[in-house]
Amino acid sequence: MQLTLLALILALLTVIGFMIGRSRAAASVGGRVAELHSVPSYHGVYVALWAGLPALLLFVAWTASEGWLAMQLVLSALPERLTTGDGQSVALLKADILNLARGISTGREADPLVVGAARRYAALRDLAGWSLLAVGASLAVAGLAWGRHRIGPDLRARPAVERVVRVALVVCSLVAILTTVGIVLSLLFEALRFFSVVSPLDFLFGTHWSPQMAMRADQVGSSGSFGAIPLFAGTLLITVIAMAVAVPVGLMAAIYMSEYAGRGVRTWLKPALEILAGIPTVVYGFFAALTMAPFVRSVGEAVGLDVSSESALAAGIVMGVMIIPFVSSLSDDVINAVPQSLRDGSYGLGATKSETIKQVVLPAALPGIVAAVMLAVSRAIGETMIVTMASGLTANMTANPLQAVTTVTTQIATLLVGDQEFDSPKTLSAFGLGLVLFLVTLCLNMVALRVVRTYREKYD
Amino acid sequence: MTDLVERDAAAVTPSPAPSASPKSRLRSEAFARRLRARHAAERRFRLAGAAAVALAALMLVLLLGSIVAKGASAFLEARIRLEVTLDPAEVADRNYTALLRRALYAQFPQVTDRAGKRVLNDLLSSGAPYELEAMVAKNPALAGTTLTVWVRADDQIDQLVKGAYRRDLPESERGISDARIAAADALLASGALAQGFNTTLFTAGDSREPEQAGIGGAIAGSLLTLLVTMALSVPTGIAAAVYLEEFAPKNRWTDLIEVNINNLAAVPSIIFGLLGLAVFLGFFGMPRSAPLVGGLVMALMTLPVIIIASRVALKAVPPSIRQAALGIGASPLQTVLHHVLPLAMPGILTGTIIGMARALGETAPLLMIGMVAFIVDVPHGLTDSATVLPVQIYMWADSPERAFTERTSVAILILLGVLILLNGAAVILRKIFERRW
């Protein structure tokens, strides 16, 4: 409520600031705008920035710290027996206060002290909202007045505005860096918490995966084991199947389209492949689970094989189909980048088209094709929905594509879906898997992108 | 290549008859055989290429075909016609279930025992009383009158009408009892059971009962999420592209940013979900299942796509435009904002649409941040609990009821329709505004 109001007030003040700045700039030189250092509209933007920017920065800083501050105030008012203790009980207390303050029942009889704290917390948040509104609005008005005061024929409004815009541009391009830093830090931080419970060696080289943790100490099967080798094996198996489908088909399709197909055929084929590339992965997952898996199973039964209903083969084939357009469009680019002079030279020596392709074009394009395949592998390893929907959950260590296997991404998805406490090794193990996944795909991508880059430079 | 040359050279040198002209050597039996073999290899290779393309096309047809075949029937739903007498006392008690049942029993005067009545009760959807209640709530004057209403049938009856059950199987294997089939057949014969356009599908939120479940809530959630994504990633992406392409000095830092963006575009989407879970939910304490958080995660995910596309578009604007603008006294920023950016806009727009289409179809990261919850209400705000269309598809695909398979397929059809429209728009935009300098 208060936020919407503040946003409206700020938007309004910014627009007003722009108009005031523009008209005042013109007025300050009696309408002879050529005497101004900058065009009047830059003066307008100058005042608008003074009105909007400080208030916006305050707003960001305020909302980032408000909840935390209010919680600290509330906690400091509670008796010490509640707020001391291990991290888990304090976290639970905080969650209770938050839920009660939002009017969500915690599902158990709440301590009257906690209820009181929740009420105080809600009141504090409300107060903070209104004071933010008041402070933000007055800051905006003050900024507007200051900006308006500065306006005159000698004000270098354009350079000032341009400086702000350039800073904004730099900040925007830093968002990408920040995202990477955020990914690395969050994965590392949570994975380290996981590795403080489970040794990294057991995780990376253990051969048994059953991510259960005991609720009680004496529970049967209380020791969960976090050996990730079966997951890596399952991922590898499905990736190999997918590549066995995608690489030959994708590569041959790319060769056909770039070397053989006429214009008419190409105008139809390219969009068809683009449609295949644009289909969401959840649709492929549905197709794999409800059409491909039963089909594979019935074919297997017809020839007398025992096929699991969630076979790695079905998931792998569909994943391969998903990756075909990826491989073919990357290879298409690479093949088209091979200079025509190489082909002409080969034809001049009497080679047929297929001989030229096999012995001249493909060797020349090989680095690019290898890079394309690496990117495709990285895609297959990171693909989640198809395997979550069509492959199993049991951690089988097998090379038999007719059995059910599970993959890294499937486990991450199933471990983290649903309401779970954040600090059990079971959920934290997902971050350990995520870290491995991130590092492996990062290496593949880095190498592949570098190869593509040097390859392009070679023929440009 | 070299190997090819040597082979032909070898074919030429050991020619036995010195008197024969080169022309006759080319007519020799061995040469003709070799040529035939090479041409056959050529044909085989070409065929393999065509087969690969055909296989990909076949898969596309198979995929779309299987989904259309499964989903087309979901546009219709079975409804039952009832003559309901709205007894004012029952209406006051809001006992609509009894009213509906009484009307249904009236159509089967021969059924008197409890078991038979239970079969009849189960013909109606458990949501049917609410439909009637909504009707009365809209028009309170209806109380006391008798009116003809069409209410939703149970999902099994719906599937029976659509022919999903095989009547030739014995009762135990069929999944639907003989008594229900008989009752439904009687209604069909009297015209009181018929199919109509399925409006529930488009307006309702999720439900455990297939006949009451719709994708209205998921579509609203998708729109809200996409709104946040677009509001964040489009301006940021374009600004980043403008900086990197037009202003950034070429040094180690900008090189790092560039490598970083290219890598980010290839990071598996589920990793972004982990980021959202750890940072937005864990660190900042944002609400679970909210379109706001979903949109934030998607924005980070689509950002590299938009930056890369925008940079390509900016690069395509010829330097002469910039030089002309600078020459008549525009500042560098004015040059970019007034001249370069407008000229690059069609390309940027195309890239943006493709990025948005990808965000619309993405599922995995949203599972991580709790958008996979069972949510009945249609969301209205950015912090309401919501789900999105792909996640709804994922959840329904897991449901055992036959009617959910049908609904999953139709949800996929709608999602694919929107995506094809978006991609088509991108292609058309590119065609219209494409400009060669």
C-alpha cells in the first residue's frame, strides 16, 4: 500500500520536476534558449533526477534493511531464554514471528510472548512503511527544490545528466557480473555447510545415494549416505544416449541444409527446426513420460527385453531430440563459415560433393563442431524437466539403458521441491550437487566458447 | 584431400597400353567402376542427410500429433441437465447439494435404494453445488422458482462420454462401474447429458478434481511473472548492451564482462533456481511462490540473451551514422540515444521477444522457489502465491486421473500456441524491419 503510494508520488514529482526544470531554464534566459549551456529538456531531466534519484536510493537501502532491523528490535525485547540457544531454534522463532505477523497460523499453540512479538513486529513494519513514505516524499520535494535552485544559464546540465546516465549504464552491465558472483557465492556458501556435515570425498566418490537424515537418533536407517557417483553415472548414461541421437542427426541435418537443400526447402526446414528448439522442456518431459516411455517399453517387451517403465533410453532419446536443433544450428553456422574457396579448390580437383564435405569442409570445421558438441553436452547435463518427469528417482549404478537411473538435476529438483527446512543435510546436498553441476558446465562452456572464438578469428 | 589426388594419380600412371589416348583411359572399365562407386557414395551421403532432416521433422510431427490427439477433447466438457426446484428453505440453508440430487433422482424414478442413489450422486461433479450457488447469488430472485440448469458432470462421466473407457473390457479392468455406465447412458439417451464448450478450463484455478481444474490461475501467474521479468530485464539488458558496445573501453575488465555474459547464457536454468532460493528467499526473505521472485529469477536468466541480441543489433548499425551525428555536434550519449539505438531497435525487439518466449516456457528454476505449490486461487498481486503455466503442466502430468492427461495436453497446446505466436511475431518483425546497410 505505502509502497505503491510512494512510487506514485515519486513518479509524479519526477514528471513535475522535468516540466519545472524545462520551463525555468527557458525563463531564466528570457526565452532565448541559445544562451543556455544545455538544451532546456536537459535542465528538465536534471531537476527530475534530483527529485527522483535520492529518494529512490533511500527507498532501496530502506527496504533492504527494514525487515532485519524490525526483527532485531523485536527480538531484543523478548526474554533471553527464547532468543539464546542454537541457530536453529532462533531461526524457528523468527519464522514463527514472521508467519504470525502475516496472519498465517503456525499450526501449533503459540507462546503468548511470541504472539506479542509478532504484533509488535507487524506494528513496527507498518510504522516503518509510513515513515518511509514521509521521508521519501520529503526527500523528493527537497531534491526538486535544490535542482530547481541550481538552474541558470551557466548550469552545465547536459554533462551532469550524461554522467548519471553513464553510471547507470555501467551499473546495468555489472548486473551480469553480480549474477555470476551471486551464483558462485550462494552455491559455495551452502555447499560448504553441506561439506561440514558430509565429507567432500564421501560425496564425490561414494557409491551409495540415499539422502535421508534421521528425525530421531534411534530411527531405522538413520544414517543418510550422500555418495554421488550413481547420480554422475546416471547423468552420464542419459547424456551419452542423448548425444548418440543428437550429434549424428543434428550434424547431418546441418550438412544437408547448408550444402544440399535448395532455397525452397530451406525456407521450410529452418522454421521447423526453430519450432523444435522453441518447445518448452516441460513439453518434452510430458512427451517422454507419456508417449516415448510406454513406446520403448512395449517395443522392448515385443523383443523379449525387460524394460523399466522409466527407462534411461526413453528420457535420453527425447533429450536427444530436444538438442537436435541446437547442434544443427551451431554446426550450420560453423559449416557456413568455412570459406567457399576451399570447396571450390576441392571441386576443381574433381571431388564429388560428399567427398568435398567429408574431406575438406568437415576437417576445416572440426574445431567448431567439437565446440558445438561440447555446448550440447553441457546443455544435456543441465537439462532438468525431461529427466525429472521421465527418469526415475532410484539411484541405480548401471550402464543398461533399459533400466531407470536418476540424474544430478533430478535430485536437485526433488530435494528442493516442497516446504523444507533450509539447514538439513538433505536439502543442503542439493547445493553440493548444484556446485558440481555449475563447475562442470562452466568448464565445458568456457572451453567451447574459446574454441568457437579462435575458430571464427581463423577464417574472418 | 591429398589422398584423393594420389589415388587418381595412381590410376593414371600404370596405364599398360602406351598407344591408348588419355581419353580411352578415362573410358576404362576400372575407371567407370570407381566413378560409379563414388557416385553411389554421394547418393548415400545425400540420403543420410535427408533422412536426418526427415527424422527431426518426424519427431516434431509425432510430438505435436500426440499432444493434439490427447488434448483436443478437453475443449469440451460433459454437462448434465437438471430441472432444479429452488426450495427457499434449502436455499436459505445453502443446501444446494440436496437440491441438485433431488432433481437428479426425479429423472430416475425407478431408483429407490441407497446404492443406486449413490451411483446417481456421483454422476455430478463435487463442484456442481457451487455452480448453482453462484447462479443464485447473482440473482437472488431465483429462489422459489424451478429452472433448467446444466451443471458439470464428474470427470469419469466426462471421460466416458468422450469414449476414453473401453466398454468391451470386464468391469474389474475397466476402471468405471457398470452401474455408472448404465446411468450415464440413460442420461445420454434422454439428452440430459451433453458436451459443451469447456469454459472452466480457462477461468478456474487448480483443483484436485479434474473437472473443476483450469489454467486461469496459471495463466494469470505466468502473466504476472513475465511482467516482472520484462520490466527488469529489458531496460537492464539494453543498457548493458549499449554500454558494452558503445562506451566501454576495450580492456581486461570489459573482456571479463563479455566472457561472463556468454557463459551466463549457457548456465543450466536450474542453477538460477538455486540462486533464487539461496539469495532471494534465504537471504532477503522474500515470500515463497510469489510471481515477484519468479520474475526476478527469470530476469537474471533472460538478461544474457537480451544483452547478446542487443549487442548484435547495435553492431549492425554502420559507423557512418555515429560519425555523422558526432560531426554535427551531438554528444556521444546523444548519438547513441537519438540515432544508433532507434536504428537498432527492431533487432533488439526481436531478441527480447525470443528471450521472453524462453522465460514463458521455463519450468525448472521456478520449482526451486516454490511456485510448484497447489494453488486454487487466481493470483492478483505480485506477492500472492501463484503458479505458472509450465509448472501447472508439470504438476498435472504427475496426476493419475485420465482427465488430467487431457487437461495437461490442452494446457501444452495453449502454451505452444502462445510461444509460436511470439516467435512468429519475432520473425515477422525481423522481416519487416530488416535493413541492409
